[in-house]
Amino acid sequence: MSTNLASLSRRPLAVAMLVALLVPAAALAQTRKEKELEARVAQLEAQVQALLNAQQQQASQITQTQGQIAQTQGQISQTQTQLDEVRTRVAKVPAGKQPIQAQSIMAGAMPNTTFTFGGFIKMDGMYTDTSDGRIVDGSAGRLFYVPAAIPVAGAGADGGDGYTDFHAQFSRFNFSMDTVTDNGDKIKAYLEADMFGGGSNTFAGNETSTNTYALSLRHAYVSWNHWLAGQTWSNFMNAEVLPDAVDFLGPTDGVIFVRQAQLRYTNGGFSVALENPQTTMGAYRTGVRSNSGDSSLPDLTAKWQTKGDWGLFSVAALLRQFKYQDETDNGAALSVAGKFNLGKADDLRYQVNGGKGIGRYMALGLGPDTVVDADNDLHAQDGYGGWVAWRHLFSPKVRTNLYYAQALLDNDVEYTGYGVTERAQSWHANVIYSPYPKLDLGAELSWGQRQLEDDRSGDFKRIHTSVKYSF
């Protein structure tokens, strides 16, 4: 029993000792948890602060970006204003069929201006036979049909063997600038050149190595509504009725063909022009040619033209003053030209000319405007000429042309003598094949004759081929 009492007395003591040991441990454990919680809180506070700093930085960047966007929008607005100003200066494409270009390629052009480029490449190859001698090598007569170039000699003359020429000198290019103003006014500028080089190969090169040729001015003019100023076809000429020739010109003997500087007014089918005056003269009894620019008055031309589904018709008049030093004379001439459509596959074209002092306007100056007498007085010479051409379409790709031309010069032999040209005539027949709309392959047979006042004459025969691509 005493043992049990001792045992019971020791239990409270053990319990007390156990409590004494556990209380500090519990306190120590609680302290550690608090420290851990404090550390976690501190870490969270640091993360929150980092997030707040990042948010503030992003807000600053957003504000900066918004400023940059506003600045960029201002620059875009300024650029758009500049573009609008440029568009007001740059030509716009007119209504209707649209060209490839969307606006003018000329920065300095007027608004509503379009630019076009055109021309063709043409290669001519020909074999020529003349009865009374060869046409001078390198001259215009070796490039195309020129009646005045046909050699004429005495009885028994022999032209020798035929001769061949190849060239591409009639290739050409042109530029056109067309403007329609806001008021509906029409302005046009046109410039065209070829490689004819002044009519002589020796003018700028030769046929030995490089076949170099100089540019020749064909057209250079500006027009404004009814008015035209610059160089182009004479108002006395009608280029619309010229036949479809393989040769450069074709019915040269009887055709009116002049390009020169002028001031022209056109209203409907009527036109009148003041044109460059130039007097060609034949020397007394020798026929040797010379020119005079002494005229004080321009050549005056007037033309009336009408056209329709039936074809075209025109009549033109020419008034001239001739002057050499203090000597003067006057001239006047008429020209009638037209085209009649004979169904869908045929047409007939013609021209008839005549008058006093018509010389340099007809047949490439076959006869002079005037002749000088022994006292150096001027006498205007009469001349007459014309041509007729028939055109037939075998198909859209094949066509043929047959035409005849003649010029008659009424020389006053008292002043000219008998060694000058009295008449020239020619026949031409061709076939032109167009495998594509802009490509023409042509072959033409020509016969021509030049006759002098003393009845001597020389014949001309030519086989002329060409390849022409227009663009």
C-alpha cells in the first residue's frame, strides 16, 4: 500500500514536469510560425510593390506611346494634305476609255494632261533600174520615189545594171501632250521626228560602217481650241486622202506635200492659215535652182472639208507673194481632194491641183515657183497635177492599192530654156499583208518617167519591199 501511495504521489510531479517542458516548446513553435508568416507577408508586400512599379511603368509607357501616336497622326494628316495638293497639280485620267497610265508622268504638266508616245519602225529594201543613168548614191531618190531625181540623158544613154538599197531612215517617233482644262478648253502639244537626216546620207554619216543618220524635225506645234501654232502639214495639203503606199509618199508626181511653220485657225470644216513664205527660182535658160526668203508677206491658205460615211471631200486655196531682192510677182492655186467609199472593201481616192506659182507645193518641188529672166525679173510658172488611187481589201489581213500620178509644168521656154522638166508620171501597184494589226509586210512595183521640154525622157523602175511595225 505504501508503494501505491508513493506511486500516486510521483504522478502529479511528472505531469507538472511534462507541462513545464511542453509550454516553452509550444511557445517556441508559435514564434517560428509568426516569423514565417511575417516573412511571407514581407515577400507578398515586395511582390505587390513590384507589380505596382510595373503598372506605373506601363502607364508611363502608354502615355508616351499615346503621345507618339498623336504626333504620327499629325504627320499623316500633314502628308495627306501634301498629297491632296499634289493631286490637284497632277493630271487626272479623262473620262471614257482609260489608258494604261493612271495619271500624267510629267510632274510639271497642267492638271488633266495625258501623255502619249507613238511611231513606227520601218525597214525599206528596194531594187531600182533607171534608163539614163543611176540616181546619185545617198540622195533622197535612193530612199523613196522622187520624180525630179529620175536621170534624163541623150539618145543612146544606158543606165547600166540595177542597184539595191536597204535603209530604216523613215522610222519615227512622236510625243503628244493633251490637256482639257476645268473650263473645257483643249490644249495639245505635238512633237515628231524621223531619221531622214536632211535628205542625204552624207549629211550626218555614211553607209560604210555605222549607217548613222541625223534626226529630222517633222512636226512641232501647240494648239489651243481653234488655234494652232508651229510646224505641221500645210493647210493647202490633205494628208487624210493619201493612198496606202509602200513607198514613203506614193503618188509623188501629182501630190501636194509640204510641212512648214504656220499660224492656223480652224472652225468646224473651215480653216485658214498664214504660212512660211519661200520662193524657189529657176535661173535664166539653165533651170538651175535657187531659193529666196525675201518675201514680205506669208503664204495665205484656206481650206474647207467635209466628211461622212460616204467618204471625204476638201477644196483648198493658196495665195502667194514671190520676191527676190526688189523684184516681186504673185501666185494663186487650187487643190481638190477626196475619198469615196465603194462598199466595205473598196475606196477611191484622188487629188487635182493647179495654179500659178504652185511649184514647191506640188511633186516635192518638181518645178520652181518662178523663173528669172535676163533682167532678173520674176515670172511665176503655171503647174498642174493630180493622182487617183484604188484600194481593195481582200481580207482583214490582205489589201492592195493601184494608183497613177502625173504633173504637167507649163514652162515659159523663153525664160526656162528647153532643158527643164515638162512632165512626170508614174504607176504603182502594191500588196500589203498584215499578220497582226500593227505589223505590215509590203511589196510594191513602180514605174515612172520624167520628160523634158526638148522631148528627152528617162524611165524609172523599182521593186520596193518594206517591213513596218507601228506602236
